[in-house]
Amino acid sequence: MSDIVNLLVVEPSSNTSKHRAAAIFARKEHRPDVESVREHLKEVRAYSRDHHVELLEKLKKTFEQHGEARIGVAADAAEAAEFIRKAAGETTLASINKSNVVVNELRPDLHAAGLTTYLRYYTEFKNFGESFEKKVEDYWSLPGMHGRGLVETFDVKKSMASLDSTEVRDYVAILSVNAISAEDGSVFFLQHMSNISKDLDQARKIVLVVSLEKIVKDREAALAHTQAMGVFGLESILLDLEPKDLEAYDFDALPILPGSPKREISVLIFDNGRSALLDGPYADLSLCIDCRACARQCPIGQHTLLERAMVYSPKNYLLGFLQGWLPTTDACLHCGRCEVECPVDIDIPTLIWKAQLEHYEKHGRSLKKKMLDDPELLGKLGTLASPLSNWATGLPIVRWVMQMTTGVHTSANLPAFRRQTFRDWYKKEKHG
């Protein structure tokens, strides 16, 4: 039996992709079917959604076989932060991975608990030299492969069954897992930089955060889930492929601890409202693999970095509202692009409508919301008052009042009102 649960890091393999593509174009190999990858992923995710209770219990029993790992269960972010703070001991410096679970849901409570966190993913850009540029060029050398039926290759590049290391540094790594096998406890991470591998090798304390939806049936399902994150999230990486100064911290500069100190690993099973969602009308949100394919086409930009708070995707935008760390989903345009891009066909627009209606039924609508929800009434008022309304809406003071009361920006292009409506004009032309 291994000292710890098996930790595996999956990375893109550009050379394999090139060789495969060359063989396909030379008609020496069967063309991979993107749709078959999608259908298999749907089966994996549907099984996890429909069997989440038994998968959780099975995972707990699996963890009991690994005495080296400290196991905890947290109902909310406050409990999770308390568990992580105790697991960190005297260490207050933390490296976190670029995950919705840690960044959006846990980080505020981690800071409140006294931990200082940095997203090591972004600090890795200090090595953005020729070697990294070559790696990026190789990675993106085959654009638009899905349209040709080709599947990018993501392979396991690192596997750990022991915490033995010669470069231990004094910090805690808080890593949300991308998938975990209930059958044998294998933990999978998707890595595009070197941050995950370094944290697994260097951190004196490691805390693995397992959100309920990331628990899958077995190792094969966990690998398929993680590889699909890479395949369908490939283009979304470009949304934030740049350094972030607020996250700058050189973990490599920390001194290596002498004497090969004992390293510790903890596993935190994190609920934060997920069990309630899994048993209700929002269960399909658990199908999400966090590939962020939906963010690629989203027009409202809720996937971008805002100070040190991130949202990442339309799905996380809704999840944050349901969990309470986002106050509204009113920015959503309900354009439907997220559903089109989603590899598991989550109907996010309909779920956002549902969440909004439930919220309005409980709390009512603000005056601003009522005004913007009834553009026909505003149009009628503007028409009745034209041309005075056109003159008034051009005044800076009126524009300022509109922005304060309705949220319409002072520089927004507004429609010009006419006393004669299209309906009146049409009737006149028809009978004229």
C-alpha cells in the first residue's frame, strides 16, 4: 500500500498531438471522434451526479486505508478554513491553485483565518523566456483541431505515491483537485504551468480540497474527466495567460528546510451547499468539469480577474449566487452561448432565469430592476414626451441621474424617440 493517496498530474502533450495529426492526415490512423469523447464525459458526469451519496461514502472508506492523510469534512467555507488553518500549523504562507473552489469560495475565509495566499500559477510567468515561449508555440501549433475531429492529447506526466522530497520549503499548498477516484483515492490535477508539480514537491504541508462534484467512480473516470478539462478548455486558457502582479510571490526563493523534515498531507471534503444543489433542481450544475469552455464566448466577462477575486465562468457566476458569495446574476444577457459551448450541455441560461425568479419572489425587485425589465413602458414615455425627451437625455446632468438610478452609462448610445410610432406610421401607410 502507498504512503499516501496516489497523486497524478496531467499535462498537454504537444508532440503526441503532432504525431497523431500527421498520421491522420496521412490516412495511417483512424480519425479521433470528438463527439465520442463528449459522450463518454457525459456518462462519467451523469454517474457522479446520480450516485453522489454512495461515491462519497466509498471515498471515505478508501481514505481510511491511508493513515498518513488527515481527513476532514466541511459544510461551509468557514469550517473549511478552520480545518486548513489547523492543518497548516504555524505556517501562514499558502500557495493555492487556480480553481473556483479555492479562489472564489475559500480564499476570503482563509485570509480571515490568518493565511496569506498567492496563486502560484501566475508567478510562474517570471520564467516566460525562450523555453516557455517554445512550449506555448508547440501547444498552440495545431489550431482549430476540434473542427477537424481531432482531440488534443493530455497525458499523466507526474505520479506520486510518497511525500519523500529533497526540496521541502516552509509553506502550505492548498490544492483543489480536478477529479478523484472513489474506488482507489487517485487524485488528478490538470497542469499547464509547473505550479502544481512544484507544490507537490516543495510544500511542507499539503491540503487537498475535494468538492463533492469532483468525486467520480474510478481511476479511469477520473482520468477521462481531467483530460476532458484540457480538451474542451484549451482555448479558454488564453483568457488569462498573463502575469498578475497581485499574485507575485517567489516560492522558489524560500530556503530549503534542512534535515528532510516530515511532510504532511490532509484531505478536506468540501460541501458548501453542493449536497443541497445535488438533491434539487440545480443538480445539473454538478455535471460541470470546470473546463471554462463557456467563458470563451461569454459577452459579460465574468471570467476575468477583478482585483484578487475571480469568477471564471457563467456556471461559477450562477454557483456563486446560489452559494451567497455573489449578490446577483443580473449581468447575464441570457444569450445562450454558454450552453452551446458546454461539452455536457448544461442549460445555464434557464437555471439562471430560475434562480433570478426565485430571488425576486422572495425579495422583490428594485425600482431600477422594474424600470429596466419594462423597456416598452420606457419607450412609451419617451415617445409621448418627444422631442423634449431627446433633448433631455442629451444633458450631462440627466445622463448622470440615469446612471445613478438605472445603471445606464453616461456615454451609452440611447435611442431617439419620435412622436409617431412605427405602428401609427404603418396604419397611415396601409390606409393612405
